[in-house]
Amino acid sequence: MSNKIKIGAKGTYTGAIVKPYLRVCFEQELDGKVKAAIQDGRDKLSGMSSSSSKGSTAIAELGASAKVWKLDVDLSGQGYIGKRKGITGTLKIKYTF
């Protein structure tokens, strides 16, 4: 179970077919615990130590979206610093019939 608070803002330029945007947010994980157990072939359960994802993370996202005829395309990259660290990317394509 995880409880978190997330607050942020997004700015978009809407003057063209391609709409670039920038999103920034701050996320506070209040109590995220992971629990697990392993069962061997003799039906014996072994407990594993739990880990916590409690902490704060700042997230910045830069992307662009476009709608041409019946096709929606969104391309973005996200960067994380704080408790979660790293980068991710997203490509979404949607065709409407």
C-alpha cells in the first residue's frame, strides 16, 4: 500500500499544430512498504526483508503533442531526482476511427 501527495504545474504552447509543454511537480511518498515471501518446493515460506519508498522526489517533464487528422501523437521525457532517480521516456500514438 502506498500513500503519496503530488503537486505540480504544466505549461503548454498552443499556437501551432505541434504543442510543446513543460511539467514540473513535487511528490512526497508518505508510507510505501513492500513485503514479499518466497515459497520453496517443499511448501515452506521464507519471509524477505521489506523495503520502503518513503521520501520526496522532484519530477521534470518536457514533451510535445500533435493532432493531425485522426492521429494523436505525444512524445515526452521525464527526469527524477530525490528518492527516485533516473530518466524515462514516453511515446503515445492514438488513432481515432
